[in-house]
Amino acid sequence: MNDIIRRYAMMQVPRYTSYPTAAEFTQSVIVADQRRWLGAIDPAEAVSLYLHVPYCRELCLYCGCNTKKALRDDVVATYREALEREIALLDEAVPGRLRIARLHWGGGTPSILGIDGLASVTRALRGRFDFEPGFEHAIELDPRYVTALLAAGLNELGVTRVSLGVQDVNPLVQAAIGRWQPMRDVEAAVQWLRAAGIRNLNFDLIYGLPLQTTASLRKTCETVAMLSPDRIACFGYAHMPRLKANQRRIDETTLPDADARIDQAAVIEEEFQRHGFTKIGIDHFARPDDALALAAAAGRLHRNFQGYTDDGRETLIGLGASSISRFTDGYVQNVADVPSYVRTIASGRLAAVRGCHLDAAERQRARTIESLMCRFEADLDVTAPDMEFIEELSLLQPLAADGLVRVDGRVVTATETGRQVVRVIAAAFDPHARTKATRFSKAV
Ligand SMILES: C[S@@+](CC[C@H](N)C(=O)[O-])C[C@H]1O[C@@H](n2cnc3c(N)ncnc32)[C@H](O)[C@@H]1O
Ligand code: SF4
């Protein structure tokens, strides 16, 4: 069976944090669409908000995020001002006072704004929008830059969940990925955040990194499990040196091969399950009583640009350079180049430059793929009642013959083995992926 999995694991397929993926976005979507979609938001509907901060103090060699090294504090401050200006533009574009159900700061490293900067943006948001009682307020942090003062400040701002980039605790791996991060920094960050009253902690880990072995990963899993995070996202390293210049500095001869990646994913699953975590989807783990695990058990798991989520809201508004918004009728992405973003916003214009329209057929494909990614199953009569999917179902036949998928009438189910390569199964429903394989990372 390992031979079969290896063959599929080598395939380059999207991670399906959206369908269509951002690789399909074109200039067919323009600011006029963004304005129309924002203007059509039902004032009674609460939406989710994502704020992107594309700066870090240093760049890690493996990083695939949309970020750059901040060389000057005044540049970061100018970016913060643009974010606040974009909040005002958003307010002008929506009918009534926007209701926010979730707020997520991502990056880059959002804390680079400093606690005063974060407070300033939060004030701009609170001044213009209404927040639902008990809303989730999450932020991604680099443990090396967490201090007791930052933790207390975040709690004052109402932050309820923090994701810490742990990546790997092994010093040799850290050297190979250009991210020196002593374990005591992670421990201190966890302690300060908890002491400040921030109870919900997520860790990000990566497998498939240079010099990682199953033995080193077992140790990493054991070490981080001791800190009792609520959730762990363990991503397979996406190595795309053609798209990411920093990744070209990674010595490819030290990267684990497809077999090793399969074994690493298996060890991680074994270790976290042994430590009492529930596996969620393809790469997340959560304490059984965590909201994500409860959502998964109840069939309420969703997928968005941050990975798996219990947030089922359709409208997600992204602010900041490169951020993506999702509406019923399509996706729209802000310009990724930071100076262009700042200039556009400063001149009083919204910064959308690309996206895609969603018609009824694309929405049904999206629902089918999300269902496969979240539940390893799609009942096509529910997810795509108007679609015949003749070509798609025939594409699944070899996967069925290899024991990866079962097709019972209109119900498509990944087998236990097939779950490992569910992205390949999902890709059968994605006509775009068939022509653009080299733009995506490996399936495992
Ligand atoms: C915005 S960063 C997290 C916050 C903070 N900047 C940090 O690094 O601690 C988002 C996460 O994406 C993951 N990531 C980044 N580049 C990746 C890649 N090439 N492949 C897989 N995961 C990656 C890392 O786990 C990282 O923690
Ligand atoms: S992993 Fe985090 S700290 Fe490292 S470059 Fe990417 S966003 Fe910045």
C-alpha cells in the first residue's frame, strides 16, 4: 500500500483552503465587484474579519507567507495607518454598521505593530463596527517576540486565542531553516500568555523540513505536547523555490523525500493521538473538548485561508496587502505589493486587484471539495445536486481501484488510506488543477 500512497503523495495539488484557489484569481474581478459585494452585505449578518500584517523582524528560509523583512519602524507605522484608512473605506462601502463575529490577525507577524499599534487599529475597528458578544479575537504570534507586557496588552485588547509558530524544536533543524528559537522562548511565551488570561493556545508545526527525521519529530511532538496547547496545526512543508526566493537558500539535499514525509505524517498523528489529541482533517489536532474538535464531531468543520475552522460564516472580509475576501458571489484579493497597497488606500480607493466570480456550478464544486477536506466524504446530492460530475467520477475510478476512495451511488468517501491523500481526491472535482499542477505543493 505504501507504494500506492507514495505515487499519489508526489502529486502536486492545492491545499484547498479555498476553491477556486488563489492560483485561479484573475483581473476579471475589480474594485467595482468588491464594492458591489460589500454593498450587498445584509446588515443583520455578522461577518468575519481578517487583518494581514506583511512584516517580520527576520525572514525564515522556509516561509511561504506573504511577508517581508521590516527594516524601518516608520514603514511599519505607515502600513498601520493604511490599515486604519482601509477600515474607514470598508465602513463607507457597507450598508449600515458592520457586525463582526470573528477577528483574526495574521501575517507575517502582526505584533510587529507593537501593542500601541495593535490598540490603535482595534480602536479604529471598535469605533466603526459592532462586535458580537463573546466574539473570537485571534492573533498569530512569533514566540520569540512575546513578552509579559505584550501578553498583558493583548488580553486588554480582548484577544482570546493565540497561534504560536513553533515549527520544530530541534536545534539542527532550526539552523537549517534559519529560525533559531530556543525552547525556553516558547515556554516563556506560553506562560506569559496564560498568566495574562489568554486561555486558547494553538501551535503551528511543520514536517518535511530539512534534516527532520521521524525520531526528531517524535521528540518535537513530545516536547510541545508537554505544554498542553489546545490545538496544533502540523503543516507539510510546501517547498516552492520557483515562487519563493527565500526557499532557494534551503539545501534541497537535506529535504526528506516522499517516503520520509509519509512516515513523518504518520509519526505525528501517532504521537498527538497518544497524547490525547483528536485528529482534525488532514493536518490539525485538538483537545477533544476544544471547539474545533466539537465542530468536527458535529459535522460543522469548515476550511478557510487559515486552515480548519469552526467558523461557518460565508462572508469573510480581508484587510491589508494581499488579503482575500470571500463573498457569496466570489473572491477578491487586495494588491500584494505593500507600497502599491499603501498608495492606493492613501488615495481613498479600495485595493482589490484580482479575484474570481462564483457561479452556481463553482459553488457546488467548492462545497464538494470542502466536504471532502473536512469530512473525507461528499454526498453529491447534498453538495452538488445540479452537477452530474461524469468526468469527475471517472477520474476517481483509478483511485477507487487503488483502494483510496469508495463511490456508492452519489456518495464519495475517502477510505482510511485515502484520507492521507484526500487533496488528490478533492482535485478530481477541480477542473483548474488539471492544467496547473506545478504551481502546488506535494499532496503529503
Ligand atoms: C504567519 S506564520 C505564524 C506567525 C509568526 N510569523 C511565526 O512564524 O511564528 C504562519 C504559519 O505558516 C506556516 N508556514 C509558513 N511557511 C510554510 C511553508 N512553506 N510550508 C508549510 N507551512 C508554512 C508556519 O507554521 C507558520 O507558523
Ligand atoms: S514563518 Fe512567521 S516569522 Fe518566519 S518569515 Fe514567515 S511569517 Fe515571518
